[in-house]
Amino acid sequence: MTGWRMLRGLVDGELRLPGDPGFPEACSPANRRFAGIRPAAVLTVAHAGDVSRAIDWARAESVPLVARGGGHSYAGYSVSSGLVLDLRRLAGIRFDPDNGQAVVAGGTPMKAIYAALRPYDVTFPLGNSDTVGIGGLTLGGGVTTISRAHGLTCDALVSTDVVLADGTRVTASAREHPDLFWACRGGGGGNFGVNTSFTFQVRPAPAGSTCLVLWSWRHAVEVLATMQEIMRTAPDGFSARIGITRSSGGAGVVSVVGHHLGPAAELRELLAPAHAVARPHRAEVEDRDFWAAATYLHHSSAGGAFAVRNRCVPHPIDDAGLVALVRAVDTWPGSGNADGAGAALFAWGGAISRVPVADTAFPHRDTRFLLSLDTSWAETDSPQVVRANLEWLHALYVESGRFAPDASYVNFADPDLEDWQRAYYGPNAERLGQVKRRYDPDRFFAFPQAV
């Protein structure tokens, strides 16, 4: 306990140990799959100086340390058996209308960013879950509903303040520490330091329209095929999530959730071929300003435990692949989680693909669709149910390898991924390793899939 008392005396933030009030909430991950991992302590930092002191202390005491923003790491990498740096009090945003830049504190969640930018009617590519933190989103790239038109979250990044593995603080930008800045644009969170602040170039918030269209299960293959064709020629202003899902005790559902930076009349025209191949049983297409669209597209979940695997697909999936995908989802073994399981194609391309691969650490610029495969279960489900779900997901991932490459999006981190360096980072993996050796030569920032 002497070491923890020393740390408590060094910082202005709040240090919680097991048994302290608020400890379970402070260390609980969003993905309950990893709820059994308990840290030795959680430090809710008050400012960047606390981060520096905590790193210095952890190095001296040989205590593993991870930073946690929103806690949404799919693979549970924002929890640890050592010290967790809780960044949630590093929250806030300053917007300068003179240069059009927003400075966002490193632990700020999406809900707070939307609220702060709305009075100015400006934005940059942001996530659609209230509690996702700005750090994880940005550092892994950040693909959002307006990314086909406006690029990735990391493409809007101007600079970032980072506390390094030796406790020093630097600002990384195109002019200062440019190699670190490059790595922070898609190289994944937790690899090179603790990012305490981000500066973004904003743009006017675009008005547009949204859609939610649902079809019955028997139309899955034809709707998936048609929507892929629609997205092949769609304007950059239209982005869609094309999904097939199953839940216990319910019929399968085929869905398209979309955001179009144009009027609803145009969006209806874009969707017309999908309506023609199969009549939907629900179709909501509405004009919305940017803020109403963000609220409408907000992602909600039943919570609990889940697992996600993904592949970055550079071309539409052919009919044989779609048939195999639908059949596999139809065999989901079931669980007690209302979120169920399924597969989704997130439309990429557009402005994402117009940035050269080597310009940022994010390598998947040629991806046409992100194929996301997921399953979920309740914490009360038996070990047999959990095992059946994970085995089903693994089989689905292997099956999808027949029509999709092994490349994966690091923000949908997959703890079961083999050859993850190549899958996450492709041709940028070697340079990321060089940046790691320069800024963290002792590999102080370490987790199972750390660069």
C-alpha cells in the first residue's frame, strides 16, 4: 500500500483502490466480456500533469499502465490488472471561430462534443455513440456516417498533445514530431503515449436526410446485392450500414440505415432499386438537419457481453458469398442478449479513399465495405452458451475469408485475430514499429496487440 499512498500524494486526481466507493464503476468496461479483469487501482486524472506523474510512478514501481477514455475497446484493452488511467475528467472543448479549429480534451465523449459544437453549427467526423471517447475514435482512424464525404476523424486532426512513455509532454503535428503525428492518425490507441488533447479543423455542419429501411429475412441476399451496387455509384454524400441480424425468439431482419448529405427526395431515388427488388415492411426517409440526423442515427445497445470480428473488403461480395453469409447468420445459436448477432456492411470509399495510404497510419484507404460480424450474450448465460456463440463467430469469420481478405479495422479490435500487425496496419506496420521504438523503446505501453 505504500506505493499507492505515494501515488495518491503525487496527483490532484482521485485514486480508487478495490473496495473504495466508485471503484467498480471507474473500471467497468463497456464490453462486459472483459468484466472479470480487475485493475489494482484506477486513477481519475485531473489534468495532463497527473498523467505525467502517474507514468513516472508506474515506471518506478514496475506497475503496468493503460489509459481509458470511453472504455469502448472491443478487445478490452482499456482495462488491465495494473493501473488504469481514467481520462473522463479530461473533458471539454474550445472552438475558435477565427481559425475554425476545435480543441478537444482527451477524455471527452461524443455527446459532449456534439453539444459544444451545435451552437456554432460546425462539426468534424464524429462517432454515433454518446459515450465513445474522442481518443480511441481518432487514434484508430474514425470512420463515421459523413466520412465518405468528409474523410476520417483523423483526417481532420491538426495536432495532438501527448504524454510519452518517459513522462514528458509533447505536441505532435505536421511540423512538430511529424512521425508521431502520422502514427496518431490511424495507428491505434494506447501505443505511443497518452493523448491528452486533440485539435481538429471543423467545417459547417451539413444538412441532409436519413433513412431506416427494413425487409423480411427472405429478401436478404437480393437486398444486400442491390445495396452494394447502389453504393458502387452513389455520391460521396450518401453512406449506409447494410445489415442482417437475428435475435433469440425473433425473425431475422434486413436493414439499411443511411445518412445522405442531400434532400430526402434524392435519398429515395438512390434507394429505389432496393425497393424495386423487394418491398420493405418499414421505410423511413426524412429530411433532417445535421443535429437531428446525429440524434436519429445514435447507436444504442442492450449492453452485456459481445464479440466482433471484421474484414476490410475492397470489392462488393458476390452472390455466392452473400448466400453463404446469410446462411451462416441464420445458424446463430442464440443467447440471452437482446442485441442478438449478425453481419453488417459499412460503406466506405469516397473521401476516405482519396488520401494516399502512406500519408497517415490508417492503411485501409481502398476498402469498399467494412464487413463486421458480431454476436452477443448476457452475463447470466451459461459457459456453454458463451462457447457456442464464440465458436459460431469464429466459423463465420473463417467462412467470410473465402470472399474477403484478412485486413481488419483496429477500432473494431479483435483479440482473436492472427497476424494482427498485417491485418490492422498493412504496409504501414513497419513504419509504426519504427515510431514505437523511437517514442517507447522500452515498450512501457504494452497490451496483447500493442505495436
